[in-house]
Amino acid sequence: MVNQMPDRFRGSSVVGMIIVMVLWPAMFPGRVVSFQDSSIARISKPQGGVSVAVLFPFQEVYRIPLRVHLAGSSRSLHDFIPIYNEINRIWFSQAGICFDVESVMDDVDLDSDGFDMWFTPDLGGFNGYFDGEYIQMKDVPVLAPAENPSSDPAARTAAHELGHALGLGHRQDSVENLMRSKTFGWRLYPEEIEIARQNAAEITLPQSADDQDSCPIQ
Ligand SMILES: [Zn+2]
């Protein structure tokens, strides 16, 4: 099954990401970090040379292993590359949290810190859920609109469930919120970022000199 989200969602999301990147320096004085993301570089060109550099307000990027189990999914592996990229754009751009994603075709879960996520065509009426240990995802979640929506409902839902896994509850006061139920919003609040980063710090991979301020995208 392919992602059938209409183009208007994709376009608005691109605009949303660019707005974030443009506003970031004003919002967060800090050091410059670059996205190693060719798709962001591509989408910036039609907007007249918007820089891919953002000012990074965090002392440290937290890198969290994320093993994605696709043996039961109806989608192709190729479908998941933009999904992973969008999960990382949502989390890295706002919270300095970068998921180190590994796709597998088995059910062997991580034996180290991090999260396991399974995709399946039907989740009994759920778009996704975190059961306290594992994340379960529907292949193509059904979400309500947001003014600045994510591109892909699976990416948004996965990012939302990762929020739960990082200690966040629901926040229903705006359709723009990542932690609102069943909508396309992706925004995190400062207090949510603080909680998520505190939990991410407990399970982060060790830092290397090369990855202190960037999040490689596939
Ligand atoms: Zn939820």
C-alpha cells in the first residue's frame, strides 16, 4: 500500500519546516548546526535559498536506537525512508533528539536501550500505541488536519508514539501539537522538550566527535 496523502499536505509541511528553520535563529540563540539531509536542501531551493543551517540550542544531541520491524507491514521498505526522515525532522529540529533507525524483517527486539516499533496494516482501530515497552503502528494511520501538518501520517503517528515512549502524555489544546491525539500536528512545547530530553539522556548512545550537532538522514 502506498501513502495516499494528498499533495496539499506535503506542500504545507514543506512550508512549515521552512518556517521553523527561518524562525529558529530568532527563537533560540545558540550555535549553528546543519542538517545532513538532502531532502531539506532540495525543498529549500524553490524558496529562494533558505539556509539549511539552524541555530541549535542544546548542549548535546541525544541519539536513541530505534529498531523498526517491518515483516508484518504491507508497505515496502522504500516507503519508510521518508517516514524515518520526517520522524527525525520532527524530533531533531525541535528537541535535539535523533533516532538511530534500523529496519529489520524479524521480531527480535533490541537488547540495548532504545525503542522497538512494529508496523502492521490493521491495529484494531488504533493508529498506534505505546504499551509501556513497545510501539505498535498502523501502516497508514488516519489523522485529522492541522494548519501546519506533517507530511506522512505514519511519520507523525510514529513521532507521537515516540513522544509517549519518552515520557510525554497527551496535549489536546491545539491541532498543531505533536501530542494531540489523531491529528497531523507536530509541535512540541518547551516543557515537553525538557521531559523528553531528560528521558532521552538516560538511554542515549555515546557521543562521537562527528555527531555532536547533526542528525544524519537516510
Ligand atoms: Zn497518544
